[in-house]
Amino acid sequence: MRSRRSLAVTAALVMGLGTLTACGSGDEGGSAEEGGPVTLTVWHNSTTGPGKQYWEDATAAYTEEHPDVDFEIQSIQNEDMDGKLQTAVNSGDMPDVFMARGGQKLADIVASGNVKDLTGTLSDEAKDTMGAALSAFTVDGKNYAMPLAVLPGGMFYSQDLYDEAGVSGTPTTIDELEQVDAQLKDAGIEPIALGAKAAWPAAHWFYFFALRECSQETIESLSTSADFSDECWLRAGQDLEDFAATEPFHEGFLTTDPQEGAGSSAGLIANHEAAMELMGGWNVGVIASLTPDQQPLDDLGWFPFPEVEGGEGDPTAMMGGVDGFSCSQDSPSACEDFLNFIATKDQQEQYAEAYQTIPANQDAQEVVEDPALQPIMEAYNDAAYVSTWMDTVLGQNVGNALNTAVVELLAGQGDAAGIVSTMETAASRG
């Protein structure tokens, strides 16, 4: 689940007789006496199945080792997480442990003073095994979250439906992708599922066209300057406009949820009602939860987003996210210790199995056996570079405006120039 996916009870807690309940805000939060009983609030974004169960098991295991620490857990629908966190930031009523996206979204919370600097409290194991994943949560040289999973994006597809349509191999260019789409249509198969109701899955298409059209320097400069003057941004929008004109997406994509239920875009893949979906690495687990037997889809495959002819971007470059968790500024010290606990090899293996994802702890990656995840790991290791999701890098205001503009284009109410001007206007407003 995007947590692109990439990942807990509201922080309203009371002080009971003999038990101090620690909240991330107010007079009872970080001012709690260290060493006394505490209750940590946790917000995560897995609402069903093994992912949700992981947090029950992990917190129970931690409490077994630390009897003075209890947990109150709230699972929040992924699409609602950013809004709830923003409300918590505005009110000062933060959960102790919360999901972090990285990029400007994390930088904004850091600037508000609501998140702890973890730099000096990271365990040796975390520092030794998390590698570059830690950099996804670095702001001004300091670390503000513990990475749990790496979630690069790409095209998920059904080998059975490819076979049914007579498709051999996987497309490496956009022209080839369009040819595959045509073959699938001729066989009566919906080519590409898209959950555009949530906006961000639709915007993934613009992100990846931009990744292929723009140079690495242009993409990486977004983290410091939201400058969209390079013509590659307009070309990316035009690429999307041209691709959408071939009608590759399933009927009703504008009103389809991305991850909730059999009728979602992930559900269409899980039930062989569409052949492909562009999504982040969490999709393997989401699809598995939506198959009839709630088991991994046996014929699920993956390939990188195709090359754009003439684009300045490296065709091996990837875009995705790193799911991580932060501590609110006023959380007790048990929060940092809990993050180190869930970063251990044992916990990371359990997390990877529950979420069917790639763990950030490199020592735990050998537990990944799903064949759909193997090519993602290989591509990730061979990528020229990996960029964080564009809306995450740009932050909530510009990112949300971008996502909405992409949906408007796909709905026939906007165009490529409109996407660029929308980003420029949102960036100018700060």
C-alpha cells in the first residue's frame, strides 16, 4: 500500500492511576518521566490482512520485551493519511509514531517542529543495513524517520492475459506498449487498470513520462527548486496526452478506487479483468489481498516503465518511495527504541512477508521469494538513480495540484500546458 505505498488511534490519551499515557502533544507528552509506563500511539496505513496484523504482532513483541510500554494503534486508509497528519500538525495533537513519506512532505513537518531528529539515536544495525534508504528521510543532513521498505514503481502485468492475447515478451518502449495494448483490446481484454478516483495513481503516468523525458539533473533539482521551465515537463505532458488518446485505460477508470475491493484497479489485476497497472512495489501485496483466495497472484509479472524515444532521461532510472516511520517531537524515548526494534533483521523479515514487499534492511532481503518482486529488486539495484515520487518531493500543495491537473487532462478537461502552468502557479504560492 502506498505508503506509494507505499503505511493507529487519534492521539487523545489520558493519565490513569498508576499508568502514564504518553501523547505526542500537550503537557502530558514528551514531559512524561522517562522510565515510567507509557502508551505509544501508532498511525499506519494497512487497513486489512497481514499488513494490519504485522503491527499488532510487532507491538506485542515489543511490549513483551518492554512491559512498561503499551500501544494504541490506528490503521488509516492510505489516501487519508496525509490529510490526517496535516490536521494533527496544525492542531499540535500528533501521534507518537507515524508513517513518513519523505521529500517535501516530511520536510514540512520537520519545519513545523513536530518530528524528532533521530540521527543520534539510530541503532548500529539500522545504520549498517539500511544503506541509501536512510537518505530518503534526511532533511538538512539530519535523519527524521526509520525506513522499513523500498517501493520502486513500474508496470505490473498478468502473464496469463498476455498469453491469451498472444503477447510475447514485455514492452521496452512506449510504441511497443501501445502495440501490446492493441493486442489486448483485440482479444477483448482491458489493457491497463487505473484507479484515477484517488488522483495520485493517474499522476504516476505523468511522473514516469517526466522521468524518461527529463535529465537526472532536472529531476533531482526538484528537491531544492520547483522549477518547471525545462521543456521536458511540457513534453512529458504531451506524451501522456498522446498516450491517453489511444484509450489504454479500463472503462470507468476515472471513478475507480486504486486499492479498495475487487472493483479497484488492483482488484481488476487480481481477478484477471485487466492486464496491467502502473503502481509502486506495494502492489504485490495489495493484489494478493484481493485475489479470490487472498493468495499471491501466480502469474503476476513486472517490467520497468518503457523508454520514451528521444527523452533525456536514463531508461534504467526508477521512481518510487521508501516507507518509513517517524517519532513526534514530544513522544517519549520509547518511540526511538521502538523504531530501532522494527528495523531489526527479524522484524524486517516479518514486515516483508506481511506486506509482500522489499525490506529496507538489506540483510532481510533474502526473505523475498515472490517472483513478482525479484525483477523489481534487480532493476532497483541496476538503476542509474532512483527518484522519490514526484508529489512527495514537491510537497502537499504542489503535489496535490499536479495530481489534480493530470486527472483533468485524462478527463478531457485539461492539456499538457495546463499541467505545467498548474505546477508553476502552485509553486509560486509556496
